[in-house]
Amino acid sequence: MRLLKGIMVLYTLILMLSMNFSVVESSLPNGLDIIIGEDHSSPIVTMCVVVNTGATCETPETNGLAHFYEHMFFKGNTALSDQTAYNNRMRELGMIRNGTTGSEVVRYYLTVSSDLFSEGLEFMYDAITGPLFDPEEIVRERSVIMNEYERGTCNPFWNLRLMQEEVLTVEPWRSSAIGSPEVIMAADQETMLMFQEKYYTPDNSALIITGDINPETVLPAVADLFGQWEYGGRSDYFFLDLNISIEKDTILHAGGPEGMGMIRIVYVGPSMADQQNWTYAADVWGQYMGRMTGEFHNDLVANGPFLDVYASYYSQRFEPTITFAGTLDPSLVDEGLVMMREEIQDMFREGYFTSSGIETASEQLRRERLFREESSRDMATETFPFWWVEGGGLEYYNNYPDSLAAVTAGDISLYLDRWVKDRPSAVFLVTPEGEWVE
Amino acid sequence: MISILFVLALLASVPENVTEFDLANGIHVVSRTVPGGEVEGLSFFLIGGSRVLEESNQGIEAFALEAAMTGSDTYPDERWREIMDVTLASWNASYNYDYSRYHLKCLSEDLPLLLDGFADCLLEPELDSVAVGRVQNSQLVALQSELEDPDNRVWLVANKGFMGTGHPYLLRPDGIPSTLSSFDVDDAREWLSSRIKSGNIVITHAGPTPPEQLAELLEASFGRIPEGGDVIPSVPEFGIDRDTVIAETDETLSAYCVVKFKAPPAGNADLPAYITACLVVDEMLWQVLRTDNALTYAVFGGSTNSYRRNWGYMYISTTEPVLSATLMTGVFRDVASGNVDQSLVTGVANNYRTTQGINAQSMDTQCWMLGSGYISAGDWRAPYLLQESLENMTVYEISRALSDWAGTAGWGIIADGAIVDFAEFEPWSLKGE
């Protein structure tokens, strides 16, 4: 029987991370990717189901329902009839759990004591495969999510967020995980089932487990249980269109907190979906610009009006962006904008990118990876889910250090020529008295 | 002379490989050796917090420490930034009622250099006026942004009624805009000169560097800190003697509501039962306010356990603050009267155990636990021993602790007066009829 379970696993790849835990990658015949990290530093185990979905899969009529679905994950299922039973079981298992919905990814994760691994695994399986979507619970949850929405509107940067969605995206609703109040208040069982059928299938998901476990021991149990999850093949996630477009140079003003000025200059960046070759130079470039002894920082912060600045590429499949940003006194925003634009132009000067600076940036990225690997729980809930979704599997993450090490000044120049030079940008100027005007 | 005392872990929840020692100047060090990795955590605690502040200098320690960290005579601004670039080390500062904490996260190979630079910044700060001005403006921007968010501000509103006039915890360690904007380089230099004394400092560490090597590194860096220290006054009881509610209006779709109530101080025998009681309150708030009545996205309760003077609290964001406060009061009374199932008590102990397991993976959290335990209870083991105490708690014990300690309540509410009728706010009593 044990041998049979082993055969169910399509392939197994063992990787060693920089820290002292190893990772096993597998895939089941139903398409579910499994990632198991062994770490005995603490007697806990963390499990995360990550799904290729989110706001980007929504329409104006369903905007907010990917997030609504995430809430329903924590309610009744075929094994635990309602949320009260669900809560009771969590306490029995001493379970710490959460879920998040972004524009491009949804994650569900839980942590239990490692001696309760089997119980935790079963709990996760029941929750992901058998949600009931009880109509009464859906109605109650509408109010809960509306309060989450109302809380968001209190954030001093709420208007900036809305403005960015409106200006940068082709279909703004695909960027807004919280969604629209009208859709939230109309959510019903039918739409939940629609999401489930389309996206909540093993071939559109990954199960990540890290902690005080032995991969060889648990993999058969995982394959046995999650192998029962029925293959779907209905997800359109990988066929969705890019959702970012900046057609012309635009300047917009937004209101922000008292005493704060902020400048954000945004360009379209390479997509993780089909332009990954550009992304290594993009990341080294971002790290290069972030150096506190680099020209960007020296000119704008150490010898300029800014309190802080950054330049970065955001690795996304549908809304990849390249951003130059900084905070400063609101009275200096106009002056700051001129200086930041000059600094962007200066990047195209020959010799701006030095080999020693690139070495430092690459080394920083190597160290950043070490810091992220400090906690295997964080790996299960943050790092692996992010890269599994954005990279379309873990291969991108696994090859990342070597790819970064190969980046040259020439690669960065090519990247900037392709994505920044003479490209239209959207500029957001945030001041206390700012209003939404173009 | 460095004397090293190895501590044996007698209980399962107390970590092994913890070493305590004093530097020659008397700075106390607690180190948890975590073999295998490359990431080090080191926290520098400056004891005092609100109790060394006055109305007119709230935030001075936060300002002075941040200003100091811009560079020193040996590690001037640009050299120090270069080190930060090369090491990618991070510094996280936090300032609270009892202490300031500066936490360093770095790789083991960089620890010697960073400790030397850290100590040098504290002892011989460069305090370049331009760099310090930038720090000051950054702090002001962050503070202003925080104060504009009612979700953050509501806790301060509750303090006004709960703590009572003149209580030192009303003084804000991270400052207020008027004080923070008034400080200059001389203020920072003077503050550092008076506060950076061995008697005011505790250092905690978690990471792979063994204690003998750590002791050498710390002696070479922080061993230069002069002896002496402040006499820090004890924390008085909170002055609340009757139920109060303080409400502020703001243009906000959601109302925010916090209530605070007294808790046993650090070291008191009732503290574990009281903490358990508040964890049970937390579970019941979720069940009643969110699951059963769908009044909120965010509701929780709990108690502090790392201050010299602790308190319990309940929080909610909701469009129906009056109904919510009434139900929260009912939950509290149920727990205080013992009207809860033992499975809830057992359940929160289970959750706590898992949380401790999660905490063990973070060097930052380990440093915080070691330091806050040492400062608040005089023993780094206090936060770990709490887990043992929670394991066999009974309904009787938790209800007695809650009813004995939590008498009067200080409510703080922020809501939009155009949406919510403030006349309906009353200081809901936590005590039974």
C-alpha cells in the first residue's frame, strides 16, 4: 500500500535551501503541486493551500467574490457543519490560521503542533474541498465583509489606491480584492459555487507544508488524501490578459495625511507570465537603486529634499509595474518631481551602473533570501506561495540566485531602454490638500 | 570580568541553551543560542519608557536614538550607510511604556562590525544636523499618518479615561507632533549622554553565535558604555475609579471602540489565570460579535503581560457601536461569572502552545520575549513559563481572576457624529448587575 501511494506521486525533486532545511517538490496525478520543507527548529507544522485566483479573475459583476470565497473557507464544510463547529475544532487542535486574497493569488494557511499533523492535514482537506456555502452564513458574512470595506476607507491612502486602480489598469476591478459594496451585498451560494468549480481544483493549486516533519513519511499520506481531490481543468487563470496599460504621460494629485508629500512615478514592467527573462535585470536594478550609497539615494535624499526614496520592479503576472517613489515635505513636491525625473534620465548615462554596485546589489539579493528563510512558517505562507504563483511553479525561485548572478550592466541598460526610456508614465503626487484631479 | 551562568531548562516550554551573563560595566545579557542558521537577532533595551519622560519631551528618546543611528565619529554617515548596504542588516526600533528597543537583524559574519558601529553611534554620535533633520521629519510624517487613522487613535482615546490624570503611561514614547518637532541636535546629544548608562540597559540575543564569542563581541563594543543609571520610578496604579466613556467624532464609515480594564501587574500570581480569561474573552467575542451577529470584521480581546503595570482590553470596529459594546460587556460578564465551557479554556491553552512554537522560529520574537520577561518580571523565563501555567487552568480560576481584578472600565470610541448618536454612549459596566 505504501508503495502504491509512492507511485501516485508523479515526480519528486529535492532541493536544499540556504538554511538548514531541505525542500521536496512533487506533483500528484490530479495536478496538485506539493512542496514540503523539513525544519525541526520548532515542534510545529504549517500548511498552506495557494490557489491561482484572486480579483484578477473577476468581472464587474463578481468584483469582490474571490475575497468573499476566502471568508467562506473558514465556515462550515462537509466535515464541520457550521462555523461554530469549525471554531471548536480549531481550538481542539490549537490551530492558528488565516487567509489572504490579493489581485493575483489566494492563500489559506494553518499551523498546528507537529504531533497533530494528520488532523491538521485532514482539516485543510475538508475546508478546501468541501465548503458548504450555507446561504444563511453567506448573508451574515456580507455584513462582516462590508465592515472590512468600511475599515479600508479610513486608511489615509485609500484615495490614492482607488486612483492607481483607475489610472493604471485596463479593468480596475481586477485590481481590487475587496471589491464593490453592491457585489458584496449580493453575494450568494451560486457565485461561490461558480468560483469553486472554476478555480478551486488541484490542477490550479499547490499545497505547501513546512515544519517539524519528515517529507518521506508525510508525502504518502498527503498523496493519499489530496489525491482524492478531483481534477478540474477549467481554470482560465493562465489565459487572462495583462491588466496594466499606461498610454500617455499623466500627472494626478491625491490627498494624503497631514505633513506628508509623496511622489510615485509608475511605468509598465515586464510580466511574470511571459517576460520572465527581463525580471532578473529588473530585480538587480531595483536593488542597485535602493543602495543607500548609490547616486539615486545620494542625490535625492542625502543631498536632496527627500526623506526616503525607492525604485523597484513589482513581480506580477497581470499588473507588473516599475516604480520610482519618495516621501518629502508637501511644499517641495513640485521641486522633488523635477529632481526625480532628472535622476531617472541620469540612469541612461554611460557609467551610471558600476560593476561594484551591481555586485553589491546581487549580494544583497542573496542575503535577502537568507533572511526570508529564517522562518519555515513564513516560507510556507509567504515566499513559496508568492513565487509559485508568479513564477508559474517553483523553478523560477530555485534558479533565481544563478540568474541574478549573471546580470550585467549591459542587461540593466537593455532593460531600462525597453521598459523606461521614452515610455509613458503615470505620476501620482500626494499632498494633504491634494484632490483627485488630472 | 565576564561571569557566565548557564541556566538549565527544567520545564518543556522553557528553551534550552539560554545563557545569562554581565559585561564588566554591569550590562545584563541574555542569549539564546540557536545553532544551524546564519541569521542573528540582537535587541538593545533601554529601560525607562514613559517613566523617564515629561509632558514637554515626549518622544525625545525615540528622536535621540534614531538620530544617533545616522552615524558616529568612527562610522560617519556615508561609511555607516555603506555598511548597511553591504550587510543588508536591518534595525527596527520600538518605543513603549517601559522601554525602548532597538533590534538588529544580520548575518553572523557581520555581527562584530555591526555591534561595534552600533555602540559607537550610541557613544560618539555624529549628529549631523541635516541627517538628524531628516530623521525628525520622517518621524513626524509617520506619527501624523498614524494619528490620522482612527483605528490607531482609538487606543489613545481609551487611555484618557482609563489611566487617569497624570499617569506616566499617558506620556507617549513615540512623541506627539508638538514635542517631536521642537527637538534639536543638542537635545539628542544631551539625552543620549544621560541615558546611555549600563544600569539602564539589557541586551538579548538569539542566533547561532555561541555565548563565549558573543560575550567577547559585546565586551568590545557595549563594554565601553559608562556605568551608572537612572532611578526609574515605579508605575502607579491606573487612576480609574468609575466607568468612563470618551468619544470623538471623525468622518469615518466604521466606528472604532476600545475598552480597557485593570489587570494584575507583572509577577502577580493571578496573572496567568487573568491572561487565560482574556484569551477566552477573545474567543467568545469572535463567536458572539462576528460569527453569531455579524457586527464586525475585526473584534478581539486580550491582556498585556509584558509591562510593569498591565491591563485587559476589548476592541471592535463596527457600524453599530452601541449594540456591540453591550454584547462585549455581556461576553466579559459571562467569563467573569464562570459561564463558559472548560473546552474553551483548554482550547486557548492549545492555541497559545502553537503560538509559542511559531515564535520560536523568529530570532526577533525570541529577543523580545527574553527582554520583556527580564524587564517586566525580572526573569527572562516568565513568558515561557506562562505556557506551563495555562496548560491546566480551570474555569473557576480564570473567572475568579477576571472578576477580582477587572472592576471599572475605560471606553474610547471614535465614530462619525453624523451617523452615530453619541447620546446613546454610556460607560457600559463590566461588572454584573
